[in-house]
Amino acid sequence: MRKIYLLSLVPFITILGFLPFVNRIEPFVLGLPFNMFWMALWTALTSVILGIMYKLDPRNREGEEK
């Protein structure tokens, strides 16, 4: 298994694995309860991680000029 594919486990582990630890209302972050902010943050970061995986994947570089 390639190491870049292990990046796809990061959102899964942080959203579901750490949810019991961040399941609280206070502190409020950007006007949101902490657990809602946590989910919104990792939803956005999942897109960033998938974009990084796309750029690092050698199968996506077949048509590029060097």
C-alpha cells in the first residue's frame, strides 16, 4: 500500500476517532459549539488532504510535460 493512500485515513480517524474527546459544547469557536466546529473543520481539511493525494499520485502525471 502506498504511503500517500494512508493520508485518506487521517480524516476518518480524526472525525470518528476523536469525536468522543471533542464532544462538548464549550468553548465556542467562530460562534459554533466546539463539536460542530470540529466537524466543519475536518470536512474542509478532507478536501485539502484529497487534493494533496491527487497531486502526489503518480498515476495523475501521465499526461504532463516535463
